[in-house]
Amino acid sequence: MQPVTYDSAGITIAGHLYLPSDSAERSPAIIVGHPGSGVKEQASGLYARLLAERGFVTLAYDAAFQGESGGEPRGLEDPAHRIEDMKAGVSFLTTQPAVDPDRIGILGICASGGYSLVATASDHRIRAVGTVSGVDIARHFRVGPDGTADTATYDALLDQAAIARSARARGEDPGSMPLFPVSFEEARALGEYAGEGFEYYCTARGQHPRSAKALDWTSIDKLATFDAFSPIPMIGQRPAMIIAGRRAVTAWMSVEAFERLEGPKSFHWIEGASHNDLYDKPEYVGPAVDLLAEFYSDNLD
């Protein structure tokens, strides 16, 4: 693994470049995006390392405003810049001696699943796209992970975002929006999904000191009108693979994304897995990587 940096619309992105052990010739490459609030040392780095072991050059990175990457305010989730980070990552890969610039794919996990579909739709250098536990993060906030949340909840968040913008204009610190309850017990009381998210991001299972535990309030109004799925038909005939856990409460979004794809596509359930299980549990990550390795081998030829 090599630490690397690249520019994304004026912001320095920090990444980890993984090279296959037998990279004598130019290899196909995959840019791997992390879940919302994640960092490259977590799920995206795990998938990047495992795919590099299968012969691909891979790039895991921290989104702008997050992790080791630059950008202010910290903790901003900006869909437009998240997509730009991916395209800039593709540009970076095209400059690497170990990479065949005509064989670049993308993999998005969770929020990056949605972002990767938009990046692919609008960047013809991306030859193939895969998602794992993929979601449209804007819908996740607006209607909840299961799609049943009252829209009044998001309206209240938009009120807070507006207050925060005005406070910042006055030179005040508006604070940030917490992503997790203060304890596992409180998270678990909100449901299995919330409990698993807390367990991954806030306990020894998967926590990292640079993963975001709160978002800048302006993330909320930047997400308000974003739609990760409407551009999907623009992917056209480029191949796509969608992977979701059979138990994932978010799987309805992966199903919708799959239905909108018009070209060669495949959908795979990982039996027994929840949304977060596919971040790090070997019994679920292993089968997912097997599927992805075959998919990219077949389509980055």
C-alpha cells in the first residue's frame, strides 16, 4: 500500500494505492469509494486490498472535507464534490505507470454506491461499476434507511441547516449534526440498523479516529435535492454489478438502482448479511469480493 494524494477541484485528496504483487505489466484499476462518514482505512480499504490481491490496482481515498483529505468545513457531505473526487481519482489512476488507462472501473460502498453510479453515468472513462450495500444517501436522510420516515423529520433538519448558515454568516460556530447516539443502548433502541451502525463506527469493531461522527449542517441542504438514481440510464451499455445483503434494510435502494440500469447487469444477494455486515465480516465480504473480482476481470479486459 502506498499513500498518495491527488487534486479534486482544488482540494487535496488523501488516498491509499494498492498494487498487485505481479504488476509487471499495466493492470486494470478500480477506484473504491467509502461509505458515508467512513474513511479509507475502513471498508473501502479492505475491499481495495482484497481486490489488489486478485490482480487489480486499487485506490481507496478519503472524500474531500473528511478523513485525511483537505477542505473546509470539516465533515461536509457534498454530493457534487463526492462525485468530483471519484472522477479526479480516475484522472489520477490514468497517470500511474502500473495502470492501463483504458481499463478503469469503480466500486462504491453504501453512499459511494450511489455516487459511483452518477460518476459512471457522466464519465465515459469508467468502464464498469459495482456497488456493495449501495444507497442514495440523500434518500437515506430524507425518507430513512427503510424508506418510511416522515418527511417532517427532514424539514426539521433543513430548519437547522438554515439556522447554521445564518450563524456562520455572523461569525458564530453553528456546531455540527451528530450522526450517532451517545451509547450502543440508545442506538439499539432505534432499531437493528442503527445499532449495527454504532457498533461499526463507534466501537473496536471498526472505529477509526478520523471517521466522521458528525456532519457539517450545510450537508443537509446540499443533499436535499440530490438524486443518485435519475442519471442511471446514462450508464448505457457499460456493465454493472449490484450486491446487497439479504437482511439489509437499505436493500430496496439497491433493487431500484438495478431496475433502472439498461445495459448488462447482475444483482447478487449475500445471504444472511445485513447492510453493515458487508463492510467487514469475512463470511460476507469474501463472497462479495469473489463476485466483484470475476465481474471486473470479465469487463475490464
